[in-house]
Amino acid sequence: MNDRVNSDTTTSRKILRPRRLALLGTVAALGVAALSIAPGTSPFGMNSFIAPAQAAEAAATPPSFGDLVSKVKPAVISVRVRIDRDNDKSAMLQQNRMDSDEDTPFDQFSRQFGFRFPGGMNGMPRQRHQMITGEGSGFFISADGYAVTNNHVVDHAESVQVTMDDGTTYKAKVVGTDPKTDLALIKVDGRRDFPFVKFSDQKPRIGDWVVAVGNPFGLGGTVTAGIVSASGRDIGNGPYDDFIQIDAPINKGNSGGPAFDMNGNVIGVNTAIFSPSGGSVGIGFDIPASTAKLVVAQLKDKGAVTRGWLGVQVQPVTSDIADSLGLKEARGAIVDNPQDGSPAAKAGIEAGDVITAVNGTAIKDSRDLARTIATLAPGTSVKLEVFRKGDSKTVTLALGELPNERQAKENRNSDERRGQPNAGTPRLGLSLAPAGDVQGAGQSGVVVTEVDPQGPAAQRGIQTGDVILNVGGKAVASVGDVRSELAQAKSSGKRSVLLQVRSAEATRFVAVPLA
């Protein structure tokens, strides 16, 4: 046993000795180099060794972010909201209910984070109309009090309060929200000298330094640093996913906070994390500044976002599809089906066409096409380069307005005309449009254009494409009619409302509970 140990020890020494010599040889060579550059200088003098060592140490020392932080931190705010616990439409509440039921680590892809339940959520007795508090982050973008945060932070909030870095608190109002990009614009009145920051005009490079500031776990202004890890990330959040990935630690409560470059400009808005535990593991996602600028400008101007609509169902072009079509490379978006009455259908776009460019800019895939069209305003004239049956052609058309957003705008206008605030109307979890506006739906009733899978209507089997003919025994022809009948049913003390619904199979009556 001892012989074996000694033998191993000896062998180890033999292996290590040449390595030590190699290192010493390198240092000796540096000494000779110094001697040859500065004749007459002793090879053992301090100048030959300390200067290179100091230079290496200085190069390895990360920069201080102190000056940057002192410049931008006053513009970052904590955002506190109060939400009715019974409001099943709140994105914050939905996510926290999901989180409480998750069993596996990878189920916790925590998109909506930043919520804090007094006393904890589990085991809390449910009380009607109980108000609970959520916290997130935000930042001022103008001296007169406009600030950016996430949509899911202020979604269906009864009240919003912001706290500045010096502890001063203000009431805020929601100017507009955009669920598709998870952005919201809020406004604080009373001052015109708020500290503010600007969005960056340049796309960050992978590897660039980034500083995140926010309100993690409700602790107040906290700063973390890291680098840009990746760009163009698709996390399955929606058709316009184009996230910047950073490794600066962000946690629950950082939602809506800014990420800065070294010039103090905002490169992104913190909105999501990947986390097995709910805390940061160094994988966070930011909405790019380029996206935020476009969305915020529309929210400030109109209170809502309108996007161009082409009206096609598309999929990426794989190498097999490219080969079968005779395309030289796998790029572009192949049209599965142009929607009836859409701008694309009217312009002659056909199933099997491959859209390879928009206004001369190459299209990589179907996601790239969706993002490109979404940045253009309805009514914009665009030129599409289309590959069809071995030939390329150019198609010019005028974009329409994305139907769901058009209907949401009509709903808001109808509410204002009728004096019926959204908060007072029962919600079924449906987006609706007059049947006459949807080709093939007939002229009676309203068409279901979108269904919230967590809403009461979905739980009763109502699906997209169904036509609601009457509500509570009265015929409906508009979204306003539906809202009016729902409000009437609620004011009468009913706990459910009877809908007559026509689907592809048959016409039936469905009793839907009033939220």
C-alpha cells in the first residue's frame, strides 16, 4: 500500500515538474524581451515584471457601474397595483394561480412575475371583493410623467401607485396597454420635472454589458449587471416574440423595469424569466427598445395599438419544402391559406405562394413576416415578393387592420357611447364581432372571434366561429347589445345568462355563469 502511494506521488511530481519549467521559461523569456527593448535595464529590476502584471490586472477588473447607476436610477419607479381578487381576467392573478399548481420545474416559465400576496396565497380563505396588492417596476420616459411598465403588471388594476427612488409616491392612471407585446403606458400628473431616460436607437450586440434596475420582491430600487446573452428569442409568448436574452439577474418584481446599456439608454424592458424555482437563474428576457418605442408612441397617441393585417395563415419554409418548390434556400413564409375577404386574398395571393420579401426586405420565416407586417399601419401600401410555381412576382396591396384589434377598438367606443365602463360589465372571456362583418357568418347575431381558454364561456364549450344569436332571450346584433344584456342580467341578480348559440353542427342554448 505504501509503495503504491509513494509511486503515485513520484509520478505526480514527474508530471508537474515540466509544467513548472514551462511557466518559468515563459517568465524568463519576458525578462529577456524586456532586456532587449531597454538595454541597460536589469532583468531583475521591478519595472520588467510589475508593469505587465498591473496592466493584466487592470484589464481583468470589470468596470464600475456607479456613475451610470447614479444617472439612471432616479427615473426607475416601483409600481404597486390593487386588484379585485375575484377578477379572473387579471394576468397577474392568473399566473400566480398557475404557479401555485405547478408540479415540475419546467412548468414555471414565469412570464408574469412580481406579485406578492400578504400572508401567502395558499390556504388563504377566499373572500368576495377582497383587494390584493401586486408590485412591479417601471421607468419614466418624459419629464411630464409618462412611464412604461408591463401590461401584466397593471392588467385590470383598480388603482395604480408609483414610488420614486427617493420614496415619493404618486397616483398613476393607465393610458393604454398592449397585451400582445406585454407593454403598458401609465401617466403621473402634477409635475413636469420628473427624471427620465431614453430608449436606445441601436440594437445591442451579444456580449455587451447590460444593467437592470427594478423592484425585485418589493425591495425597492435594486441594480444588477450582466451581458446580452442572445437576441431574437421566441419564447412562445405570441406572434411578435423577438426578445433580448440577458444574464443580469432579474427576479419577481422586476417586471416592467428597464435594462440599460453603458450610455444610460434603455435597450429593453424586463418582462420574463426562465426559472425552475421562481427566482433568477441568469436567463431573463427583455422586450427590445425598437419594439417598445413603436408601441409606446401609439399608446400615447391613441391609447391603443393598431397593426397592419395581411390576412394569411403561413408557416416556415423548411429545406424539404424549399427543395420541392425549387427554391435555392429555405427562407420565406409559405401561405397555407389566404383568409376570405382579406387584403391578401383580394390581391390574388394563393395557397402555396412563398412570400420572400416585404418592400424589398428579405423575410426569413413566418415569424419574421408577422413582425414586419405588424410594424406597419393599416392602409399602408406594401410590395410583396412572391415565389409561385418556379417564378417570382411582385404583388402590391394595402394592408388592413388586424381584426381582433379593430373589434377591441369598437368595443371601447361602444362602451364610451353607452356610458358602460368595462369594469361594470360581466366578462364571458369572448371577443366578438357583428356577424355581418364576417364573411360566411350570416347577418344575424355576433360571431365569436376569440375565446379565453380560462374564461366561463370556454368552460361551457363555446368556440371560435360560433354565432351568438340572443342573450337572455333577446336578439343581439352588436357587441353593445351583448354588453347591455349582460349588464341587465347582472343587475337583476342572476348568476348565469342563457345564450342561444349557432355552431357548425347545430343551434343550442348554453347557460354561462356571470363572472
